[in-house]
Amino acid sequence: MQIYVCVKHVPDTAVPIKLTGKNSFDESVNFVVNPYDEFAVEQAVQIKEKQGGEVVVVTVGKEAAMKSVRSALAVGADRGILIKCDTSFPDSTVVAQAIKKAIEQDGKPDMIFTGKQSVDSEGMQIPYRLAAAFDMPAATEAAAFSMSDGKVTVEREIGGGARQVIEMTLPCVVAATKGLNQPRYANMPGIMKAKKKEVKQFNLSDMVPDLSITGTELLELELFPDKGKAKMLQGSPKEAAEQLVKLLN
């Protein structure tokens, strides 16, 4: 079984971001594997461990994205593919076409995993675009997963605590969300082995010669506004109520 997992190299949400221009930021901050993609990698590795096959990690990003590829290899993926580009926010149309081309050159996918979204741009486009490009069924927001006899059953969150159950035949696309599994941590033997695993590298322009197909343009980045500080109301209940009314007016 050939399983491809799409991951993204994103800024760590636990560190402050500093804007350096209208649409750029200080990229010296720590970058990590997109958190939702970690659930996708873990699910793919679990399938390989139970049923055999090969897990190939694919990413589109700058040269530094190799770090996230190696991180996925350290927890059990077998090989990697890095499609190098010169922007931190590549257009989803271009990304999907580049990943499709790279996968087709590499092998034949029985399953493609992604995270439900990236925590930086939050476009939520890649699983749908890949499914359309490969003419595969897709299930997103996957919070539970099982597979047998060439069929995949996914439970997906649809809001309000409800879940929808979807059954698909292989090949298919599954977009993982939090709770699907418990991603494992890389140990030292895994990290050392990851350094020796194969990572194919391509340039984005080789995968998508006509970059004019892009449908979006990043115009401006804005920092999320700081949350206001709590104000403690003093005095009796009546006095506190009067103060609250004044604050709300």
C-alpha cells in the first residue's frame, strides 16, 4: 500500500510573530509540522505498522521545510518529497497541482492523508483540491478512522457534538483533525534514522510551469489584536452593577 501524507512547515503558534513588512514576517521564529498534519502522519504510520506498505511525506515550502519532512520521517514515515518554492504562503491551486505532479512521478497512491487545515493561512483547500485532481472521494474533519477489505470508514465532526459516518473505497483522501489519534514523539533512534532516509527534491516551477494559474494574492498580514485585560469591579453588588453598566455604555 502506497500512502502519501501532505504536511506543511508552519510557524510555532506558541511563539510571538513579528511583522517585517506589509506581507512578510520574521521567519527566524521556530517552525514546526502543522499540528493537524501530525495526526495525518500518525494515522498513516499506524496503517503501515498493521497492514504494511510505505508512507511518503510530501510538502511544498522553502528549503527550511526540510525540517518538517525530517520530523515526519523520524516518527515512522519512509521517504519524503520536498517541492521547493520561495514563498511562505503558496497559492492552494498551485500547491495542489504541484503535489499531484510529484505523487504521479513517484508512484500510485492508495491513500492520501492531509490535516484538515494549516494553522497559518487556514485555507482548508488542499484535501478538496487533491481529491478533485485525482478523482478520489474525500472525507474531512476525520476524528475516527478504520479500514478493512479495501474500504475506509471515517467519522467526521459536523458541529454541535454530532458526527457523520462516511464509507469510501480506496483510493481516497482523508483530512485529519484533533482527536483522531495520539501522535507519537520522535525518539533518538528515529531521529538518527530520519537523517538517512531518502528525500526527493523538486522546484515548484518544474512541477507547475505556469504559475499564473494562482487564484489568490497575499495583500497584507495583520497581527491578531491583544486581548483586553480583565477589570475587577469593586464594592457592593449594587456598586459593581453600576460600574458594569458604565463600562458597557
